[in-house]
Amino acid sequence: MEFLRPQFAPPGGVWPYVDEASGKTFESRVSLDDVVSQVTRFLKANGREVPAGLRAGIEDWICQRMPPGVCSGEGGLPKYETLPSFFEVSKATDEMFHARRWELCSPAVAEDRARVCIPCRRHSLRLCTTCDGLRKVARDYVRGRRTRFDAQLGVCMVFRVPTVGLIHVEGLTRGEGCPEKCWVAA
Ligand code: SF4
């Protein structure tokens, strides 16, 4: 898949990428080419081959996680998940945070969790949580906490809650469909 307007940053304001072999995350607020340069340097520094189709692969990786209308090409619809609706996410978020007063984890733990969520197949960037205020609502529920990975966080399709809030919560119970690598305790 390819960006329809590659000169504009995708929803969220960054071009994100995860090297799934190492788990290393990359992002750029400048351009797709900047991410490609970062990944190229990383692969070389670690003695790994730089694939000929690296740029196209990174573009496709990002596009697979984007809302409809951002990219074109084969598989234009979700490889990972269907698009969660605003009302569904809003309702699930309110229900979760009104159910009880959750303890929050340390900032370092939240960052570790964000690193797990970003490449997770149940993590979706297809709903723009910045544009519709869902991100702010979720953040308010966790007392305004932030991580440096927030720009790469969308919605967890298991809990249907914006990941910027979810990763700070202690005491969650695994939902149906959580992958094995999920940080939520089994
Ligand atoms: S299933 Fe777990 S790891 Fe995946 S996005 Fe949800 S909380 Fe994150």
C-alpha cells in the first residue's frame, strides 16, 4: 500500500515503524524518508542486510495501520482489524474507568507496555483518537500521564480503549483475544 499524499504526515502526526525482528521502534515527524534512513542506519549498525524494498515495506507497514482514505493499493482494508467506531471506544473507555478507581503503574512500566502494544496485532491506528478527543479523555482518566511513545498509540481492539490510557492501568484482567505477548497478566 502507498500513501495517497506522502508529503503530509499521517494521522497522529508521525510516521511510525517497528522492526519486528528486534522490537525496536522508530518514528519521524519529518518524513517517511527520514524513518527509512533511521531504519537503514540501525540495520547496518547491527550487521543486518538492508532489503532492496525497505522503503516500500515500511510504507506498507504504516499504511496497514492507517484509517481508510490515507493510503491506496492492494489490501486497502484492514489487515489487522476492522475500524473501531468512535461511540464504541468512547463507551468502552467510560465504562472501564467508571467501573472502579484504578491504580496506575510507574512511568517506566507504562513505556515498556507501549513498546509491546505498538507492534501488537490487536493494536489499531485506524481511528484518529487525536482528532475526536478520545485520546484526551483517556489521558484525563490516568491523571494526564504521558509517554514518549504516545504519538504511536491508537486503540487496543481487545479492550476498545485508547492505548495512551490503557498502558498506565494496573490490575487489568486479560480480555478474550489478547495475544500471548500482551503485557496484561494472564
Ligand atoms: S492486546 Fe495487549 S498488547 Fe495488544 S494492544 Fe491490547 S493491551 Fe496492548
